[in-house]
Amino acid sequence: MAEAISAAGSCLEPLYGCLESTGMLDAAAREVSAFLRVKANWDDLEKGRDNLRAVETTVRARVAAEEDKLNVCHPQVQVWLRRVDELRRDTIDEEYGSLLKFSCLCQCTVHARRRACIGKRVVEALEEVRNLTEEGRRFKKFGFKPPPEIVNHLPQIETFGLESMLTLLHDFLEKGDSNIIGVWGQGGIGKTTLLHVFNSDLEKKAHDYQVVIFIEVSNSETLNIVEIQQTISDRLNLPWNESETVEKRAKFLVKALSRKRFVVLLDDVRKKFRLEDVGIPTPDTNSQSKLILTSRYKEVCFQMGAQKSRIEMQVLDNDAARNLFLSKLSNEAVESLSSNNIVLERAMEIILSCGGLPLALNCLEGPKEWTLAADAINNNMYKYKNDGVDEMFYRLKYSYDRLTATQQQCFLYCTLFPEYGSISKEQLVDYWLAEGLLLDDCGKGYQIIHDLISACLLQTSGSMSSKVKMHHVIRHLGLWLVKETDQKFLVQAGMALDTAPSVEEWKEATRISIMSNDIKELSLSPECRSLTTLLIQNNPNLDNLGSEFFKFMRSLTVLDLSHTAITSLPECETLVALQHLNLSHTLITRLPERLWLLKELRHLDLSVTVALEDTLNNCSKLLKLRVLNLFRSHYGIHDVDDLNLDSLKALMFLGITIYAEDVLKKLNKTSPLAKSTYRLNLKYCGEMQSIKISDLNHLVHLEELYVESCYDLNTLAADAELTTSGLELLTLSVLPSLENVIVAPMPHHFQHIRKLVISKCPKLKDITWVLKLEMLERLVVTHCDGMLKIIEEDNSDEAETMPDHPSEGQEDNAVAEHSGDERNGYGKSYGKSELSDDKTRTGFPKLRLIVLTDVKKLRIICKPRDFPSLETVRVEDCPNLRSIPLNSRYNCEKLKQVCGSVEWWDKLEWEDEEGMDSKLFIPI
């Protein structure tokens, strides 16, 4: 018998081996196991789902955190989440529930087959759950920055009647021989709107170009080269150096743009200028780049190089004008048009009176009484048609007439600024307050700005929410309207003047603006008893004011002399009505002895007065002061007894420079003075060895801290934040003893810092702590002779990164964990090269700019890592820096420029063969 069995086994052994090699036996075993272990497998599936849900919660939280930073979900994570959702929609729960109704294994053949089928599905689901759980735990990148936008978004404008012009403009763009295109036509006809829409259209052709730059020129008198260069630098995200000459900057920008396929849109060119002088290379057929300009004048387009391709703008036809007008009306107003022929007739009179000019139509917002509107426009036309007045003005005047008296005054005030450029909202409101237009209500000022924008009399300034601008036609309308009032404005702002207007021109003026010129002196003594505003700022070579310059200005309320070279202010006790005085960025050495007699003064700006020696105790006697700014002034508080500003009960904003540690302690304890402090400059604080930011806990509104020339300062500590901190700007300059900057785990007092400047700190070997500044956008390090590395990284740093194979549950709880166990003291985790969280590999989520200048010993910035927001790296005079932490394997999709010397670039070493695209390099 045994022999028979042995023989049978021998015969079956080859068959078994064959079946085993095909996997049939394992498959059969799995089928049987699935059939017999349905209940056990289902229990395992339930546990697996719980684990998967925990992992999913973690992953979704990480994705949400990335999206909060304006990143997008990583594609692999996106696929994973979709698979999780599909698994959730599986119907296996219902099928398993139906199986439980049949408790007998062999109740019938049909149900046995059903059990086998469901058992197999449970096993498959269990395997998918385990795979998803394991994959979810292995994720290290959850999001990334989307590719940079080639086209800068401008406010969307609904257009009417521009279709043919747009088509023609696109046709010229496609032609290889049309590299410079000109668009010309009268003011208010829609040239700027056409350029705005064309800018948006270029998004569809983003693959053809690397950058599109929209520049407002408006060079009626003088070309604002600096502002144009600023616009180009911002779009290329290049660092801005105020001390650099216009000529040097222009050459650099030409090189930067020449390496790209660009489209430059120049709006409102009034006079010819040389493109290379502002930093724009002249596009040719080989470069594939384009330049499109608009102008009022055909000959200017020709002179700028648009000999072959010019477009003349046409006024709107009646249908397009009607549609534009209707688009401004409410639904109720449109319905009244269709139901009332008289109203319709009046509306058409309004439309026809605007002459097909879009700007005039835009300023009509659907008045309730169209009859009055039509009559008003026609009356204006009749009244001014023989006065040589631009026909545009009497079409626009109706929009002005609908403003309140205060809104009208505020609108006219805006005409004091140059025709080009932007106007600070804050500056406008400050001026209006001093002029008594707002009744001490700042909020009312910002509401008026909003109302003027709604009435199309002001415009938002690109992406800058803090600034506005005025269309040049609207500005000329305002200057014309001033003549219709009992006021007299003398406005010669931004006109390249080198001498002041004559004394006779000043005499009857109520407001004078000669800002942004090149006036050298004002030695006159004008008699202008009605003058309320005098704006002289941005005359960089103005260094002399006559001794009796202010003698006849008793009504003056606003005086701005900022950004001039004056060294003294004449005696000004006659300015008894003055409320706003700006002397910032001047070379003034002392305040007038009797300045304290200006009892109405509420705003005094002395910031960055680098030569100011003495205020002669004037400030504490100006009891109505609301704004006092001495930030980064040479004059500061040396002794606690000199901090005598408690008398300023109305003070709301204080910028201050302090020269002693005990003064700082007193300021922090002095309430409400401490609560009014927004900007703090610590300078020459002898014997001050450490600064602990939490000790400034009463400076609750502090936004900027500038520490310089404190020679004994050794330690700066941003400890754990127990109170809210709004510190955004930090500068550390000329600190020869500074060795330690200690930053606690989050939340700490540096958590909101956006810009960090470190200069002439020779004992700093590294600044590893910057990894904890999650909001940091700009990092500037200059003249730090001892710095060897920016980030010190060792094996302990690597150990703190996310492990490749975390244990079960470790990653699931990552969101809930927070490294903050030592928040109430100085612990090991505060050390300068110790990192407290898992950002050692990523870090710098918002960093856009790195500038390294004259850091002679610097060898390493950091190990390669993700820089999801980085756009520009600029390196100058760092001869030992042989590598930068960027290569093809790491996330730096937004990188646009790497600037440095050719010799430095050639010596760079890369961690992989691909290195960095040489097209990103801009030689300095």
C-alpha cells in the first residue's frame, strides 16, 4: 500500500510542480482563504479603513496648508486622493451586509458562489486599503508653486466697439516684420483700454513669450526713467538698488530683457525717447520680441520705430456707444428705457453728446434724471464751445458735477501730482486731513477715494492696492475745472524745471505743486496769503530756502519738503495754521528755534534726517501732534530724561531713534507712548549686550525694527510669542559683536517678518535661524566678513526631516504634533544650528529674493532644497561661493534670474549634470 502511495506521489509530483510554477495553487489557496475567512478579512478591512482615514486626514491637511500658500496639490497626491474617493464609493458594504443574512455555509450552491465572490472582493479591497495607506505615509511633497505667470493680470474691462482694432493689433503681432507697433488717437478714445484687453489676450499666447510688461509712460514734460525701470525690475523680480545710477541700471535691464522673448506695452508715449536709455532693448526680427506703444500723436509712433505698423483709433459708432452706456446702468434703469420713449430719447441725447468717446461714456453711471444729464452736457457744450476748451471736458464735467462739494475738492487736489506715476492713498488722506476736508475722519478719506474710483475719476494703480492714479485727460479736466472755481492752483509738477516759477505766479495761488523737478534754490519771498498747500518734495538738488521764504504764508496748512537737500529751515513762526510738515530724507541739521509756536501742527515727519542734531525740545511742545516720525533720524533719545513725550496725548503714530538701553526700557513701560510706537531704530546703544524681543511686549504695534552700530550687542532673541507681534521688517547693521540670534519654535516674535537685512555683522558664521521665518520674502546679506554659510546643516538636521519609512501612526498624527515643548525658556532647541521642525528640507516657502553682496568667505548657502517662491538670486563679490542650492531636481519653478559676474557663473559647481539653465543667468 505504501509503495502504491509512493508511486502515485511520484507520478503527481511533476504535475504539482507544474501547477505551482503557474501560480494556480497559490491562487486556489487565496480563493479558499477568501471563502473561509470572510469575517476575519472584513474585520481587517474595517481596521485598515480606520488607518487610511487617519492618513487621509493628514494628507488633506497638508494639501490645505499648501493651498493656503497659493500652491497647488502635487499630481501624485491628487491621484492618490482620487483613488481614496473611488474606494469610498465602492458598494462592497451593501454586498457584505446581504451576505450576513445567510448564516449556513452550504445553504445552497448559489449562496456559496455569492460568498466566494464577496470574499474575493473583500480581499481586493483590503489590499487596496493597505497599499493606499502605505503610499499616503510615504508622501513628502504635498504641493508646489504653479508656473510663474507670463502676463501680469490687469483689471478686466468690458469693451465695446474695439473688436476690429484688437484684430488688427493681433495681425500686426503675428507678422515677423512688425516688431514695433504704434497705436494713436485723441485722448479718451480708448487706447489704454485696448492695451489692457490686448495684455489679457496675450495669456492665450503665453507659450510664445517669456514675459509681458505693461508700462505707463505719460512723458508729457519729462520722462520718469526711474519709475519705468522700477516697473521692469518688478516684473523680472530683479533686486532694486537705490544707489545705482540710472545709466548702469539701464544697461543691466537691457541685458536681462535681451535674454527673453518679451512683449513690452508702453502706454501714453507723448515724446520720443531712446528705449535703451530706460532699459528696454529695441526688438528686431531675430529676437522675436515685440514692443507696442500708444500715443496721441502719429508722428511719435513713427519716431519710436513704428514705421511699418500703425493703427489709428476711431471713436465708437452709435451702437457701440449705446451698448457701453447701457452696460453702466442697473437693470431697473434699462427696463425704464424700453418702456418710456421720452426717457429713451433723453438717454440717446446723452450718448450722442459724448461723441463716441469711451472715457466720457464711462464717467456716466446712469443718473436718475437723464433729462437733467442731457441738458447739463448740452449746456456745457454751449457754454464752452467758443472758449477754446477741449470738447472732451464738457462731456466729462457732468460726472464731476454729481460729486459732493467735499468730493470735488478732494478730486481737484489730486491734480497737484505729476501726470505720470501713482499717488499714495495714505499721503492723499494725510493732506486732506490737514486741509480740513475730512473733519478728522481718516475713514471718510478712504471712502472718498473709493467713490472717485467708482466715478471713473481715479483709477487703481495696477496691483498696488495702496496707490491710485489719474488718467491724464481726467487730470487736465481737473486743472480746467479749478479755473472755474474761486481757487487758483499753480501746478508745475514733474516738468523738469531747474528754476522756480516767478514770484508773480505765486501771488494769488491757493495750492502750489512744484514737486519732482530739478529746482536748485528758492531764494524768493513770495507773497501768497491764501496759500494752503505747498508741495516741493522730490527736488533732489534743492539746498537753499530764502530766509523770508515763509513770511507771507499765514494760511499754509500742508508743507512737504521731503527728498530735498535742504540743510536748514527758515524761521517759520508765521505758519500758524500749519498742520502737516514733512522734512523726511532731507539734510536739515536742526529745527527752527520757534517751531513750537506752530500750535496746530499734527503731522511732523523727520524720518531719515541723517544730519539732524537737535530738535531744540520743540516736539514735546506741539501738543496736537498725532504723527511724529523720527525713525532713522540722526537725532535720537540719549537719556531717559529726554524721553519727554508724555505731553503728546493725541499721538497715534511714533517712529523713534534710541541711543541707550535704559531709554528703550522706559519707552516700553511708558503707556500710551509704547502703544503708539510703530517704528523703532536702536543706534549706538553702548553696553547693551542682548535684546530679547519679548521684553518689548508693550510695543504692541511695532512693525519695523532697525538695529545698527550697537557695538557690544552679542545676542538677539526672538523667544516664544505670548502676545501678538506684528514685526514685519528687521535690519541688523554694523553689529561687530553679534554672534547669536536665537529664534524659538513657532509661534515666535519673528514669525511675520517679510524682509530681513543683515549687514556688517562679522561674527555671524551662519544664520540658520532664518529657516524659521516662514513669511520671509526678501533676504539681503552684505559685508559679513565672518559668514561661511547661510544655513549650517549637519546630520542632526537630516535626522529631523520626515523619515522615509515612518512607523504606523507616526505620519497620521503629524498634523496634531507641534514642536513647542520649550516655549517658556531658553532650551536646546533654541540653538542657532538646531532646527525645531521638519522644514529643514523645504524651508523658505515665501522667499522671493536672495541678495548676497561682499560676503568674502561665504562658501555655501545651504544644501539643495525646495524654493517654491524664489524668483531672483543676486551674488556680488562672493569669490568663494562655488555653488547655489538650486538644481533640476528641486522645486524652484518660479526662478527667473540668477545675477552675478561671468567669472563666478563659470566656476559654479552643480550637484547633477543638468545644472541650471544658462538662460537664467544675467551678468553684472
